[in-house]
Amino acid sequence: MPKNKGKGGKNRKRGKNEADDEKRELLFKEDGQEYAQVSRMLGNGRCEATCVDGTKRLCHIRGKMHKKVWIAAGDIVLVGLRDYQDDKADVILKYMPDEARLLKAYGELPETTRLNEGIAAGLVEEDEGVGSNYVVFEDEDIDKI
């Protein structure tokens, strides 16, 4: 039977995210970068994101983040724009929820950006009035039953 020559298996690799709890420096966008909100995940390390400039782009999650930083719909990310393809971008960084709130407070994100929700599919709650999602019975209808 062969001897194990490595340092451990998959359980050791799973415990690598201890540094996520630390505070990190807030990174702002530079030239060739843009803020975006993930609208939906496509699989195979790709997602569709709506950038702050109003363009929907197909984003590729870089290999350093792939399977280490989990990105979900509705997350705020920093994407690197491509010079040769305007409709595609690369995800550089995922902002934590508190970092996204700071970006919005500093005016980097527009006020219309909705944070901390899983609205990615475009589901918007509208207040149409009390009982818009419920069936309302009158007392007369209940008496007939």
C-alpha cells in the first residue's frame, strides 16, 4: 500500500479561509476597472454582471478566486475591463457586505444600487397596498361557507 507523501487531504484544504475574518484595506477602482453587481451566475466560473456604467457584461472569475471566494447573485464586485472586448470583463475582487456599504457611502456606487439582497433575477418588491399578496375575504363570504 502506498504511503501518503502529502501534507493532508481535502479536509486540510477546506480550512484555509481563516484570513477572511480580518479587516482588509478597501480597494477603489483604477483605470480599466469598474464596479459591478452580479445579476446571475452562469456556471463554469462565469457570471453576468451589470456594471455601474450601465453595461451588462459577461464576467470571468479569475483562477485565484475560483473555488475559494464564493460569489452569489447580488454581490458587488470589482471587474477589470478588456481593451479588445467591451462586453466581457474579469472579476478581480469581491466586496464583503460592509465594504459595499462603505463604497456606497463614499459615493463610489450610485444611490440606485441595491445592496444586501438576493434580487439578482430582477425581482423588485413593490408596495401596491395592504394585502396585495393575500386574498381578502369579506364577512359575508365566510358566513356562506
